[in-house]
Amino acid sequence: MNQPTRLKPLFHPGKLLITPAALAVLRGNGVPVISIMLRHIAGDWGIVSGDDKAQNDLSIAAGLRLLSIYRLPDHTRILVITEWDRSNTTIERFDEVVVGSEARRTSKSGRGYPKWPAPDYVEGI
């Protein structure tokens, strides 16, 4: 008899924050926010490099920031970051924060990294 796989959370993600753009692209791809969160807290870091995966594994015990990147069916990349103090986990489109991305070039503030939590983030989806 096959038992369903049970994911064990490796850390507490804190408060969930998600940008409107990330929420829209997840919904457009039919990907529930909870599925992204479950992968992240279970230690499935997605498409990050091998070095970043190893760093995340160490960061769980050391209490450092955790980073995951997931590719959606339309090839959009979703970035998930849990802060070092586990106060919050932020989900955003990769191109919202990466230097040289179109979203950053058109941002009014010119900042490469948003201030968290930004006022337009959706909380607790």
C-alpha cells in the first residue's frame, strides 16, 4: 500500500508576503502559492546553484537567510526568500529584484532590492 509523501517543514517561514506581480503570475500559471511555500519549507530549493543549495542547508541550522528559485510553466522564475530571523518569507518575480532586469530598469526608485515589506505586498495569501 502506497502512503502519500509527507513533507516535513525544516524551518518556520514567518509571515508570508507576496508581490502583486508574483501572485498574478502564479495564478496565471495555475500554481497555488501554498505549493511554492511547501517546497521551500521542505528544503526543495528549486533551480538555485549547487553552492546555493549547500548554503541553504547550512543556513537552516545557522539561522541565515534562505533562498529558493522556481521556474513556472511559462518559464517565469519565482524568487522565495526567508529572512535570517524567520520573521517573514517573501515571494516575488525574479525579474523584480535582479540587477539588470527590465523591472529594475523601469523602477522609479532605482533600487535593486525592494524594502520589505513593501506597502503593495499582499499579506497572508
